[in-house]
Amino acid sequence: MNPITETIKSFFDSNNWHYDLELASDSEETNDQADTFFISMNGKHEQLDCKIIIEHANHCLLIMCSPRTHLYPENIPGALQAINEFNLRSKFVIGSITEKGNIIFSLGVYTGGINILSEQTFSIEFDLVTDAADDMTAHIYKKALESTPKKRSLLSFFKK
């Protein structure tokens, strides 16, 4: 098993967190081999689904976290404005919104090809992503709702 994969596995195990791990196939001779962790957790405000991808050939580590809060299509324009505001202020974590209304926070790290990553370093990087997902989702959702045009009922035309 790759040393970076071992470090992340050790970090999750030491916290008694349950995760799924898909290891790259040893028989594949492609450049897109990757080990992938999947973990779900309860944050302070949100339920979070995380995916950590270790790309061996590119010497990259990608940490992604998505809250289970989902946006409706009519709320996406306002949410995009809020996620853009987040991205302008954030130094490391990037936020995005899919066309289906999923909010994703991510952090990509170049591992330098030396296959060394400390548990402390990974813990900091993992916390940056999960904290952003946990803390910013409510703000994004609120901004999305505030920015969505209100549907007018027939009776609203008769009110002063």
C-alpha cells in the first residue's frame, strides 16, 4: 500500500472513524491509478460526505467534502454568488456547485512524488475542507434563498 494511503488510513483509524477504501488495482498499467477513501461524518451543522483521492502518477492528493444539503435549481444562481464570495476570501479551499445543486468544497495538494505525508499535515488539510463545508453551507443556502425571486400568487396583485 502507498505510504500516503497508509498515513491517511492510520489517521482515520486513530480517530475510530469508519471509511471505505478502494485501492488502485495492481494489475492495471495506466497512469490514472488512484486510491480513494470515502467517509461520512456529522459536522457541527451539517452531515458531510467526503472523498479523498490519492493519484499516484500525478503525485496529488485531492480532498473533497460535500454537505448533504441540496439546492433546488431555482436557488443555484444565488448560491453561485455566495460560493464566489467564499472563493474570493478563501486562501486554500475552493467551493463549487454542480448543475444538480450539490455543494462541494475541495483542496488539492501536490505531494511532490516523495510519498511522505504526516498525519498532522493531513489532519490540518482535512479540517480545512470539512470546516468550510460545515460552516459555509448554511450561509450559501441562505444567500441562495434570499436571491431567488419570490413567486407571486394571484392574491398578491390585490394587496397594497
